[in-house]
Amino acid sequence: MLANLRLLAASLWAGSVWAVSYLAAPSAFAALDSTQAGTVVGIMLTRLAWLSIALAPLLAVLAWRATDLDAKRRRWLFWLAGGMLACSLAVYLGLQPMMAAIREAAGPAGVRASPQWGRFAALHGVSQALYLLESVLGAMLVVKSR
């Protein structure tokens, strides 16, 4: 039962990262103006961060209590969950607030018209790289959770 719960939690976490990063966010920017899309995606990423904050310790407990895992695989799960959490928190606590401040300072003209556009684009690029890393770690987490 715990092994199934571990796999379910890992799949939920990785699947959520994939769904938001590669389906929902691009769809929002395709369907809405960039200000609205940024707001919607920001809300989704905040919820994803909170999901990460909840699932990382749950997976750690499930791995720690697992009787079907050897020590090496258990360490893998700890490191993968920790890596995913670190990526999520770096974006949520570090990059998102900086990007939000630039958006707010840009005013109604939007970020693209702001002198801070280059900085915003760089932060966005780092954010995308961290979500890509989190996606890869999530795939590994699901595979190692089986």
C-alpha cells in the first residue's frame, strides 16, 4: 500500500509540473493577453509550489518507511524530491517575486515596454530552466518510486 501511495504522490507531483509547464502556461499565453496570462500562470505556479511543499515531505516519509526499497534507492528518492523542492522554491521564493516587482513597476504599458525587459527576460529564462530541471527530476522520481 505504501509503495502505491509513493508512486501516486510522485506521479501527481511530476504530472503537475509537466501539465503546468508544458500545457497550461503555453495555452494561457496563446489564449490571453500577456498580462492576463502572466497573472493566471503566476497563480498556477504558486499552487504548484505549495503542492511541492506538501509532497516533498510526504514522499520523504513514504521513502523512509518503505520496506520495499534498499538504501541506495531510498537515497535517490530523498535527493530527487529535495532537488524538485529546491527548484520549486527557488522559483517561488526567489524569481517570482522579482518578476512580479518588475511587472508591477512596468505599469499599464507592460513589461515588454519597460527598461527592465532584459532583466525580466533573463529571470524568466532561469525560471524556465529550473522548471525543465524539475521536470527531468520528476521523471526520475516516478521511475525510482516504482
